[in-house]
Amino acid sequence: MSCGKRINRITLFKIPDEENRKKLLEIYRGMPEKAVKDGKPYILSVSAGEAFPDDRAKGFTIAVVSVFASEEDMVYYDDQCAAHAELKAFARTVHQGAMMVYFESIFD
């Protein structure tokens, strides 16, 4: 699927506790600088926040959009990035459900 286009990744979490939501968002706040590959930041952008209360949210309370230059960078993020490993270690202890999808935008 990937032909050199940017990868947009959407991650959703169900985290009922407000303090844990705030902590996860603080971890995400540092991700653009803390996540490095070959000694340099490699995530193009991160947008994260609490979801507005809405029946369509299906209980998800945190939404994150991360943009990578390539699918290879996203795979690195999942499998080798120390900063993301720390984020995942915390998230696993507090979420009651998570979902992730990624795609190439038709507008890029």
C-alpha cells in the first residue's frame, strides 16, 4: 500500500480515570522530541486530546493522531522506539480498551 506517502495513525483509548488520562496526554506531549531514530526526532506531528462526550465515541476517551514520513518509521515506532515503549507500558496499566488504524491520506 505504501508508496512514499506519509502515514497517518489514529489511536483511541478507553481510560475512565481522569488523572490517568492527563498522565497519558503528558507522555504524548513529549513524544515528538523524545521519540528519536538515528539520534533525531522522526515523528512529523502528534495531535492528542480528550474526546468530547458523545455516544458515537463508544467509550473512547483519548484520541491521538500521529503522522510519520513512512510506514517504515511507524513500524520502528511500534517495535523499536524506547519512548513509545514507555508510553505503551503506562497505557497498558490504565486503559480498558484501545484501537489503532493507519492510512495514507488521499490528500497527500
